[in-house]
Amino acid sequence: MKFGIIGFGKIARKFVASINATSGQVVAVGSYSLSAKDSYLQNNPAVRLYRNYDELLDDPEIQAVYIALPHAMHREWIIKALTRKIPVLCEKPAVLSGADMAEVLDEARKNDTYFLEALKTIFNEGTQKLVEDLPLIGKLEKIEANFCFDATFMKGSNSYLFDQVQGGALNDVGPYLIGFANALNKQPVVSVDSTCSKDGKIVTYFNSTVTYANGVVAILEGAIDQTKDRYALVTGEKGTIMIPMFNRITHYQINLDDKSVISRDFTINGDDMTMEIQALIDDVTQGKTQSGVYGFEAHQENAKLLEQINDSFDR
Ligand SMILES: NC(=O)c1ccc[n+]([C@@H]2O[C@H](COP(=O)([O-])OP(=O)(O)OC[C@H]3O[C@@H](n4cnc5c(N)ncnc54)[C@H](OP(=O)(O)O)[C@@H]3O)[C@@H](O)[C@H]2O)c1
């Protein structure tokens, strides 16, 4: 499958390596700032460079587009691609509100065109296996997960991370935390309570307690101003599961109350982005318009919870 990329920043540079382990290829890049002398273009002379994202979308050879712009620009370019019936893989968070997600999903349905938020965690083999293993710990009680890293050195740069409109920890790491919790417990949310720290309007740290209709509680902690060991701990009535680096699972351990221990290990094919790219390729090739692993309903639930957590900061 032939991909075009919109925006050639840090994550797009990773994407061009990740796609090498899939059956896809990059044929064009839309970038205002990329130098024609950049080593990526020099080493890949067949890749066309467009100076305007619209022109990239008008390239008839493009069969899918990867959108790698700052969050607040995603919505516009998702809609433009879907309107042209081009399948879309868009970086997380695909949009910043439940209403915007509803609009995007409507556009995908209207155009009968595939749309996927690049929530790579969900496509990890380890996440899929974890969901299957959950019954081992009995009735689910609690999901704790953290994703905290120190990006304060980027303050003062023009990074979206510290932008007053789209910046902050929730928009950056929240999708991983929310996607993880909602994948493990597919239930309506009944309440959200949070504590947070702010730098101006930007939430640099948050700790949110999400209570679901079945009584399960998720405690989700995210930060862009401090680093913590990243893990998730899932508790059930018969034991716990400890998952280091829950966003890129290569190992987890199930500790049951009867003292038995089960370890699971996984290898990652390519890198952590490879599986989501291959999933899109396989789905679109099979004529699907949404993912069976991360479908439209889950997209809507995740966007809604992102908004609910955001609203809880000001209470
Ligand atoms: N999945 C992951 O692991 C992962 C990791 C990091 C980031 N992300 C997500 O990917 C997206 C992009 O992140 P990034 O770290 O790659 O960002 P970045 O390095 O800042 O690159 C963003 C690109 O967007 C384009 N752009 C167009 N208008 C812009 C504007 N007004 N300000 C800044 N950039 C503008 C630029 O591309 P051109 O000059 O080439 O047109 C720029 O290179 C974010 O939504 C982020 O959450 C995902």
C-alpha cells in the first residue's frame, strides 16, 4: 500500500522506518519545512516532496495517508483526506473533543473510507494477550497506569507540548492511558475526579480516578514535567498483573493469590508502530472501513473520556 505523509516532524521520521517492516511503502511527503537535501529524501529519491498538503492529497498514486501534524491540526486534514476517500492513519490524539471525533467518524462513514487513530498500544500483541488473560485474575477491580516523562527542556520551544491551546500532559500521554484502561474494561464511565498541576493553562501533571459502571476504578497518572517508572498494575479478585512499559508490552507477570506466577513474553515485530500500520494495510485491503481491533465505537469512547478528564481539571 502506497502512503503519503502529511507533516514531516519527529514522529514521521520514525514512521518511515516503522513502515519498512510492513507491506506498505512511502511514496510522497507533504512538508513545508523539509529540506530537499534532507538525508531521507536523498536516500529515497523516488519519494515525491509536496510543499502543500492539499497537493499531496491530490496525488493519484496515494492509497493511504499518515497524518503527523500537531494535535490541533489533525481534524482539518483527516476530514480533507476522508472527503477524497483516502484511508487515514492519524497520530494521537486524533482530535481533542468527543464532538470532533463524532464529526470525523461521520465523515468516514459518509465516504465509506477507513479511519484509524494511531493508538499503537492497542495493536501490540501483548495488549491483545493481556485482554485474553484478564479472566485469570477473576473479577476486575482496579487498573492503575502511569505515563510520566520530563519534557520541560522543550518549554520555550514552539513544541505543541507547551502550546496554550493543544498542549499539556493529557493530550499527549492521555490517549495511551485512556486507550489502555478502556481496552481492558469496555464499560460506560460514571464519574471522573482529578488532581492536576498547571503551568499557565497547561496541565503538566494529572492523576485521574475514573469509575466505570461495573465498579472498576482506573487510576491514570500522566505528566510532561517529571519522569516515573512506567507501568500498569491490574488488580482482580484473585490476583494482580504487573505490566512494565504497558504502552509497548514485551513482558508481564500474573501473580495469583494462590501464589502461582505466570510470565508472558512478547517480541515486537519491527517496532511499536509497525503493527498499527500493518493493521491498516490488511483492513483496507480486505475492504474494511474500520479496525476490528480498535473500531469506531472505541474511538468515540476514548475521545469522550479524554474530554471528561479535561473537564474534571477545572472542578
Ligand atoms: N505515536 C507516537 O509514538 C507519537 C510520538 C510522538 C508524537 N506523536 C504525535 O504525533 C503528532 C506530531 O508530533 P511530532 O512530535 O512529530 O511533532 P513535530 O516534530 O513538532 O512535527 C510536527 C510537524 O507538523 C508540521 N506543522 C505544520 N504546521 C505546524 C505548526 N503550526 N507548528 C508546528 N508544526 C507544524 C510540521 O511539518 P512540515 O514542516 O514537515 O510541514 C512539523 O514538522 C502529535 O499529535 C503527537 O501527539 C505520536
